[in-house]
Amino acid sequence: MTRFSGRVAIVTGGGTGIGAAVARQLSREGAEAVYIWGRRKAPLEALARCDARCMPMTVDVGDENAVQNAVAAIVARHGRVDLLANMAAISGPCVPTERYAMADFERVYRTNVFGTFLTMKYCLPHMQRNGFGAIVNACSCSGMRGYANEIGYGSSKFAVLGMTRNAASENGRNGVRINCVSPGWVDTDMMDEVLRGYEALEGGSPCKSELDHGTMDRPATPDEVAEAVCFLLSDAAGYINGANLTCDGGKTL
């Protein structure tokens, strides 16, 4: 399958988890270049060693200058950026609202909200100029319902959903589509981190099988969520704009 043949893509959070799965799939399906962004160089370089089309770039998505310069470098080399998968996210602590530190709140928003905004801000003009582009942002079930002890992460994902719809309403007529994907539990390092947070909060040791996974009775794999992301990035979703594709195994039913 070559549905991304010749496309130039950026995947934030591209070294691990869902981001790495999206990057691998874009590469397998013919993308000319997949620029994988992250703050940690080692996982980016490890993926790049396994896949020549994955180009590692150490970028903090919450740093406006870093994002602007990275996008400019890609456009200078290729003349365009066609696809953007905003998968970079952090979970933050699992604590009640009154115990949530302002520094942690700012840290979560810097990546999850400001990072999503900045990458769209600097990619959109190039997509608009070329009359083509697809953006998929990582939302979450936590951005659709209010869950206890998630004031930072949950509210940040509500913001991502809102930004997706705001930006989608401004585009579409110009060939640029913007959507988001909302997973439930996904079997990644972030999930393990959240479980450790629950353990510290509640004094227990929850395991993956005890969580609410909806009708599927298991967490998603990163590859399963990547399939949903890549569908929205593809021409098969050419009439989908401003949508939130829930990929949660029935968790929110």
C-alpha cells in the first residue's frame, strides 16, 4: 500500500508509543520523509536506525522558536509539509485538583496544548499555500469526559479537542483538513506511568486488566491507534474535517 507516496510528514512524540507507530506506518506506506520530533534523542535515533525514511529532530514542541525553526528547515529542504500528526503528550501527576501543583499544570499544558497549537500555527501556512494538508491531533477519552485526579491531563485534552475544531472551521475549503483521535487506555510507557501515579495516590497497585477498557476488555496497542490516525491523514478521509474519531474499544459507551 502506498497511500502516502511522496508525502512529507511530521510526527511529534515520534520516538515512542503511538507517535512511533504512526511514523512507522507512514514510512511503510510510501511517505517520502517522516520527521520524528521529540525531546529525547535516543529513542528518535533508534527508530531512525531501523527506518531510513524516519528523520530524527530533537524538538521541544512547547518551545516556539524550536518549532518555527524545525518547520522552516523541513520546508527549505522539501518545499512543503503535507501531513502533521500531533502525538506528543505527557500525563502529569494523578492527584486531586486542590493538590495539583501549578508548575505541573503548566508543564502539561506546555506540551499537550501549547505544543499542539504551535505545530499547527507553523505548519498551516505552508499547507494553505500548497492547497493540501492533513493534521491529526491526539485527544483522549479524558478530553471528552471528566475523570477524577486528571485535572491537568484531562483539561489539556479538552483544549486539544476545542483547538482542533476551531482550526478545522477555518480550513477545509483550502484543501487542509484537521481532525483528532481520542483513544482510551493504550499499552504504552505513559499508561505504565499513570498506573504508578494511581498506586502512589491510592496506596494500591492497579493492574492493566482491572482498568475500565470498555467492551474490548484490554488496552489498545499503539499500532491500532496509529491505524486510526493514518486513516484520517489519508485521502480516504478526504471529506472528514473537524471530527473526533473515538478509538477507545467502547470505553465511553
